[in-house]
Amino acid sequence: MVAHRPSTTICRFCAARPRGLCKDMQTEAEFETLQVLQYRTRSFRAGTQIYGPHDVKTHVYNITSGWVSLCHELPDGHRQISQFLTTGGLIGYRPVGQAFNGEIATALDEVTVCAVPSQHLSALLERQLSLNRRLIWMLGRDGLVTSHRLACVGQSKALTRVAYLLLELLIMTTGHTGHGDGTTVQLPLTQSHIADATGLTAIHVNRMVKQLRQDAIVDFHSSTLKVLNYSSLKQAAQVSQDVKEAWIIQSVPAPQSGGATA
Amino acid sequence: MVAHRPSTTICRFCAARPRGLCKDMQTEAEFETLQVLQYRTRSFRAGTQIYGPHDVKTHVYNITSGWVSLCHELPDGHRQISQFLTTGGLIGYRPVGQAFNGEIATALDEVTVCAVPSQHLSALLERQLSLNRRLIWMLGRDGLVTSHRLACVGQSKALTRVAYLLLELLIMTTGHTGHGDGTTVQLPLTQSHIADATGLTAIHVNRMVKQLRQDAIVDFHSSTLKVLNYSSLKQAAQVSQDVKEAWIIQSVPAPQSGGATA
DNA sequence: CGTGTGTTTGACATACCTCAAAGTCTGTGG
DNA sequence: CCACAGACTTTGAGGTATGTCAAACACACG
């Protein structure tokens, strides 16, 4: 009953860039509304800061290509990367009334985003239910992913933490969970990034990476991740199937109405 | 322009229980709709499980009194508490299409909740923008709080982690950040809970609690938290003002419309 | 009075960090 | 083509924060 676009857009703001994401897009009418708005695409070079911890966030960004890290900096200089994101990820949203969220968004490689003024987003949210659905889904997913990572960092040994992160990045990149051996993916990360994300030192990450290589599980080498034994990796990472599904950005189906017909 | 209720309800579903939260409630019309629905209040005794990791979540719960923990259990038996929640907190929401979120919700003391069938929530979301706003705000906040906790657990020493958690619980309870010395609050927690939340062992938590007491910072003793030196606590916890604001559940103002008037 | 749960303490083990330095790779400029 | 600098990786030796194990203590509850 709802007329969908040919399901080729990944950004529901600028409606640009075909790829098989976000089929939940919008109705014809909504789509046209968005097209009229024509939000700007912006690019950031590798290593560039997209926004800082104390920037007033004027925009929300939908990533259309490249990798971004979200990082917290503590007073003592330590850093914690809370999330890596790639195509389809939404960054820069902050709860209304919250001055800052304290995180730094950094482009890890060449990144393009669709920039939506926060004001516009608020206004759009008042009129487009599909957008509300989508935002709710994204925020729910991000919270879930973060809390699982918290469980990993809080309770697991170093080897498991590294394996967990590598598996997460693998699945984020390939977009499916049942992937076999021999897969190779490019990740714009150094061992220091892995250290910041896992709560370890780069030196210890190196030892773990070395061990994963020796145990013929994965080979992470100069930004290249090669899966040597996928089932061993799953085992080393100690993740359940549920978690892996949350790592994949999916489309959100329109709800079949029912209940609450007061 | 929007007619607000006398700002005495804390649950926008059953519209029950006066207390000064959630003034953002709803318009007259919305309020009446909800009243008609009359969602059920449920109670859970201390230690009871509200839902398990593999329950199909039929309901979303809005906490109207008591304390709840959200906990992940890892294959190796370790547990990570990702969040403590109290009055006003929303639990049991999961992203559409996500089978399970793997978390266990446990009542820490006598807990009452307003139970909303997930089906109804979906339907209500399709019709009430204020509810969308509220859910988006809650999810955004929860994600923020969790990512800050991740930064703490990943990068801080044991003493800081414990101080951080105690400060968080203090602020959640009192509802304001600038609180002075001598404050005493009841928390239905054991040192084991703190251990599970901070990623430490209960034994080591005990050592840290002891040190905080000896350093005259806080005294946590048989479910009672007493602040001896608030500014020392802030310092020990290493939190910025931004983070503390995120710990307080606030009302969400209706947006002043503007922009995107395509 | 006994039982169970939570707290406290001590001795010891170890996973991870810190410091130091060498080794690799890549890009740059002569 | 070579020399050099800079970023990243790798390795080793030693220190320390935290975990593990064991046991006593305190307190509530039946």
C-alpha cells in the first residue's frame, strides 16, 4: 500500500548514492519532499575531525561512504573509541536539552556525509513518521551495540576483546554474519585504534594480534583483515548470534497496524 | 499553545502516579487517549526477573517506582550490568527486527512498572508525535550514558570506576548535580552489583570502597551511600558536567518549528 | 541457634601496563 | 637512486593493578 522507491538510496535526506540499504525509505510524497530540500554532501579527509566534544552540533550527519570513529577523551588523556561507523551510520544526533555529548567524530579515511541541519531534522521529525521510525531504530541499535561492547570490555580478556572487535568490523563491512574463511576486508585502522576501542594498550593489542595470527584465526596486517578460521574467530570473540545481527544496519519495515485502536 | 496537564504524571501510558517528572507529557487529546487505554501496572518483588535474555519482549515497561538493573550474561558466566534505572526509566524496548537484545532486567527492590504491549506502542508511535519525541530522547540519552560508562570502564582505574558509578547513582537519585556534602541516599545494591557494573571483582570493589571511606570521600555501607566530600568525589570520578546532565531524566520540550518548510 | 548472604582481610598469582629500543614501511626531498 | 623522517609494528624486561583463593567476620532471618 505504500509506494516505495526502487530501494536504491542510502541517505533519506539527500536521497543520493545508490546501494542496497535503507529500503524502508519513504513514500512517494516524502521522497519528493526530501528531494526538494537537497541537503549538502560534505567530504572529510582521513584524520579530519568532523565534530569535537564541545562543538554545538549544528548538523546531523548520515555517512554515505568511508569510516568514522566516535571517541571520548578523558581528563587524564586516555581515549575510548565507543563506536566505529561506516556507510549508513548516523552521527551527531544529541538528545534535546543535552548541551554536548562529549564525543569526537573523526574521519578514518576519505568520508562523505549528508549533512542535515539539526533544526531541519527536528522539523522533519514532526512531519514524517518514517523518519521517526528510522531514528528510533538507529538509536535503539546503537544503544544495543554499545551495551554489548561494554559487556565485552568490562568482562573479557584481551584476546577476546580484540577478536570481538575484529569480528564486529568484519560483519559491519560484509553485511552478513555467516561468512566463511578466506575473506579479506580493508579497514582503515591501526593497532592503536583497536587499543582505544578495546581499552588496551597498543603494545598489548599487538601481542594479541600476533597470537591470533599464530593460532591461524585472523591475520590483521597493515589495514587488512584476513579471516583464516571463521568458526575459531566466533569462538574467540564469544558473541551470540543476536549480537551479530545488531551489527548490521537493516531496513525498518513499516509496522502492520493493530492494537491500541482506542 | 499546547495545553499541558498539571505536570504530575510520570507515566505517559497509564497516566498514573504523581511526581514532578515528564512535564512534556501530552496535549489534552493525547492525554485522554491514553487514559482510555488504561495500561496495567505490574509489580515485581526484589530479586525478581522482569524479563530474560531470550524472552520475546511482549511489553515495554515504564518504571514508576523502584530500581532495575539491565545485565548481560556472557557465555563464560561473567556478568556485566550495563545500566541501573529508576523511576521514569523505560526498559524492554528493542529495535524492530531485532530478535533479542540479550539483556536481563532484574528488580533490585520492590518495583512497579507500567506495562505497555509492544504492539500498542508501535501503534501509538504512529499517531502521537509527543511519544516519538519522548522515545527518541530516552534512547538517545541511554546511548549517551552507556557510551560514557564504556569510556569509564575501558580507560579508568578501579577507584575511578567505583567513584564514577556511585556519583552516577547519587545524581540519578537526587535528580540534580550540584549537591553538597552530607547527603545520604538508599541504594538497593550490594558490592557485587557494583562489581558487575564496573567490570571488577567484588573483592576489589570492597578494597576501593574501603579506600573511599578512608579518604573521607563517600561511605557506602549496607545499601546506604553517604557523601562525605562531594568535590573530592567529583574529582575521583573524573566526570565532566555534560555527563552528569545526561544522568538526569528530563522533560522534552516540544520543538519550536522552523526550518525545512519545503 | 543455625543458615545464608554480604563484607572484610590476607597471601599469592597473573594479566596487562610501562618503559625502552629495534625493526618495518611509506612518503619526501636531495 | 639514496637518505631521511615519521608513523606504525614488533620484541623484551620488569612493574603493578587487579584477579584468585581461602577464611574469618557481621548481620538478617527463620
